[in-house]
Amino acid sequence: MLSMNISPGSRLCACLLLAVALGACSRQEQPAATPAPAAATGDAPATTTPAAASPQAPAVAATVQAMSADQLREAASKALRENRMYAPASDNAMEYYLALRDKLPDDAAVSSALTDLMPYTVIAAEQAVVREQFDEAQRLVALIEKADGTAPALPRIRQSIVATQQAAAKRTEAEATRAQVEAETRLQQQQQQQAAQQQAEAEAARRLAEQQEAARQAEIQREAEREAAAARQAAAAATTATSPPPAAAPAQRSLRAISTPSPRYPPEALRSGTSGEVLVEFTVGTDGSVTDARVLRANPARTFDREALNAVRRWRFEPVDAPVTTRRTLAFNPGG
């Protein structure tokens, strides 16, 4: 342990004690706050000057400078006993001895104590740079400079601070660039997935519409065949009758469809997957147009009625000699 009166014979012992205490003192250092750029010095190359530098705080805290010489001696001795050689700020042996030297510039014991503390402060500053604790490194550099402005380690540590700050800034910039590239890549992948999904949905809707149209056309064809068979049966029955009505023959003529547009599938029923059928009765005029269409039966009720009637009214048949009333069943099946 250092004392105010250090004899040449005890200097070696004091240094050994300080070396043992260095590890414990280093562990007592508080992590530095968010790194701040260090001020450029004349020893660092011009190209390595940081973009900005924060004002450097005084090496010795004002509260320490305000203490009396006796208070500083007692505080310095206690700091040494507790291995607080250079940390924490405002409560360490280095600051106490620096303040004491300002008050007693000719005190050889104070100068000797600062000389003994100097190498450990230098090592601590270099370790702070390695850990990228730049505020702490600057604080320790200020202590070293106040203790000995010509210390050989000062230019090296200052240059190391600048270089390490620049390396950290480049690393941060590279990480930000990499994160941005990854985010853009993820966004592009999401957009591609969405486009593929939309294309698949459109293709599925197209296939469903084709299946529904084919089913409607097949049903229309089957209904026409049934109507034709019924007409043939009626004609045969009329032929065998003893006195067939003269005007009945034209009415039994088979209807030949020219255009039978498919009904529109109601969007609500299509989305819900509802199927059904509608039996429509309508009259075909002599010009082949449809008149007097009405719904006879619908399942489910009032779901497909309107679209079935709209479709039947657009149907066209070959002209007939007399109006013909007939029935057709229109099927609605979302699955085709």
C-alpha cells in the first residue's frame, strides 16, 4: 500500500502490491456509457480524425478539487487500500493525488505515488479501448495527460482510440447495410410469394368457372333431350288418337334452341359454396323469343331465382308455328 512518505526501499514492494490490486480494480470499473467519438490529436494522422468529438470533461472532478489537502491524503490512502487506483471516476487514488499535487506541487511523496500509479492507468486505458469503452478511455487519458503530459503512451493510446472508433463505426455501418439488404430480400420474397398465391387463386377461379359452365351446358343439353323425348311421345300419342285436335300438332313441335346463355352464378352463393336448382316455366313465341317466364320451384328458395329467370329470358329458339309453353331445370353447382 502506498503512503504519503515512500522510501526507496519500499518502492518495489508498493509496486508489487499495486500489480496485485490491478486485477481487482479493473473489475470495479463501471461499463462505459454509449461510446462517444474522441477528439483528434496532433499525434494521430489527419485521415483518422473522428467526424465529431464531445467536449472533454476535466481530468479531476470539481468535488475532488474542492477537498482540502488533509481530506485528499485520507481519501487517497483509503482508495489505495480499497484498490480504487483509477476508478471509479471522482473517487480514485489517481484523482486524489492529482488534486493534492495541485495544492502541494513540491511534495515528493505525491509525485512518487503518481509515478507508481501511471503504468496501471495506462494499462487500464488500453483495456478500455479494446473493450470499446471510449468514454472511460478518454477519462483515463485525461488522467495520464494531467499526471504527465509528455508520457510516451499518450499518442499511442489516442491514436488507438481513433482507430478503434473508426473500426466500430465501419462495423456498425456494415451491420446496418447487411440488415437492410436482408430486409429488402425478405420483402422481395414476400412479394413474390403473394404474387404466386394471387396467380394460383386466379387460375383456380378460372378452372372453377369453366367447370361450372360445362356443367350448365350439359344440363341444358339433357333438358333439351328430355323435352324432345316428351315431344316425340306426345306426337306419337296424337297420331294414334281417333280425332286429334287440328291445332295441337304445331304445339307438339320440338323446340330447337339457338342460344341458351348460362345463368350468372350469384357471388354470395359462389363464395359460400351453395348449390341448387331452379325449375322455370316459360313460353316460346312464334319468333323463338321467350316470354312469360316464371319460377315453379327453387331449392334453396330465392337464391338462384333471379339469375335463372334472367338467363331464360335471353334464350332464343327456332321460330315455331304457335307459342309453346315448356319447363326447364337450371342447376347451380359451384364445384362444376
